[in-house]
Amino acid sequence: MSRLASPRRRSGLTLLDVIAASSLGVVLVGVTCAEVARQHRDLRAARADARAQSALRAASERLADGALAPPPPGPPVALSTGALAVSATRAEEGVDPRLAERGLLPVRLRADWKDDAGRPTSRELLVVVRPRVTR
């Protein structure tokens, strides 16, 4: 038997090398898929948060322009309903008394929605507005 045809001197990959490489490939694909899924969840949460912030900014601009009257003291006033509910309340606790001296009203805007897992989520924005003068 020649030296090149010896069964003990094979060149190339063995079955063990192929199995190890395949296992490593499967692990890398799994890690990549998990990272893509995490980024997808983060992006969905960021989009929901951006929608809430946009709704709060729109409500604050409507209050500042006088298109919405400031809410009366007491329970929250619903400004919009649906998947993203926006409400307004008169902020009275922890408010600087100098605001009232200058004729300004602090209003707390709140956006409520449910995240992908069904947990209630909310964002708040505190704005200061001048009450409309009716003649």
C-alpha cells in the first residue's frame, strides 16, 4: 500500500469538523435572530412612545393657541379616546404659587395606551397656559 493511499493519512474535513461547523452556524443564526427580534421590539416601543409624545405636543399646542379651554379643577377631561387616550387635568399639587399670581394655569396632559405585552403605559406632559378671557 502506498503512502498516499493510507487510510490513516486523509486530508480534508472529518465528520467531527463538519458537525462542529454546522453547530456553530446554527448558534450564530440563533443569536442573529434574537438580536433582530430585540431590535424589532425596541423599535415598536419607540414608535408607540413617539406617537404619544406627538399627541401630547398637539394637545399642548391646541391649549396654547386657545383652541382648547383649560380643564376645570377636578377629574380628568378626555381630549381623545381610542388606542391612545389623551386627557387633561388641572395640575394643583406641587405648583409654584407665582404662576397663579401671573395668571397662568398649569395643566397636566396624559397619554395612556397598552404596549405589545398588554401592560398599561402612559406619558405625561406638564404645560403652563393662560386662561382664555371671554367677553
